[in-house]
Amino acid sequence: MTDDDLTELRAQADQGSQDAIDQLVELAAERGDLEELRRFAAQGSTDAVDLLIELASERGDVEELRRLADGGSRTAAEVLAELEEEYGPE
């Protein structure tokens, strides 16, 4: 995907295109772009939240999981509890 393609997708997303948002969320996850995923999560994308949880879990990023759990993500809280049960609280 070219920079021009990304620019066009972002413009479509800014206009409310759910398809563009979904594509950008997937691309951000593929790149490991946590900042972009956080931005979409803050805008209400549950897919972005789920992918942040997945990436944080894979990386053992307890701080990110805690941030998501504190933001109201029950799934993040559950994953965090499982990690703490397995490895102990940090």
C-alpha cells in the first residue's frame, strides 16, 4: 500500500467510512502501530481495542493491558488477571 493509498483511506475514515476504518485498523495491527490502534480505540473501534489486547498479551505488555482495563475493557482485565495469576502481579 502506497502513502497515497493510506492518505486516501485516512480521508475516508475521517468521513466516517467503516470499511476504511477497518482497513486502517488491520494495517496498523500488521505494522504493530500501537499509536494508531490507540487512536482508533479512543474513537470507539472495538476491533482496535481487541487488537491492542492481542498485541499487548503477545508482548507481555502489562502496562498496556492495565491502561485498557482501566479504560473499561473487560477483556483486557481478564487477560491481565490471567497474566498476573500465571506470573504474579508486577
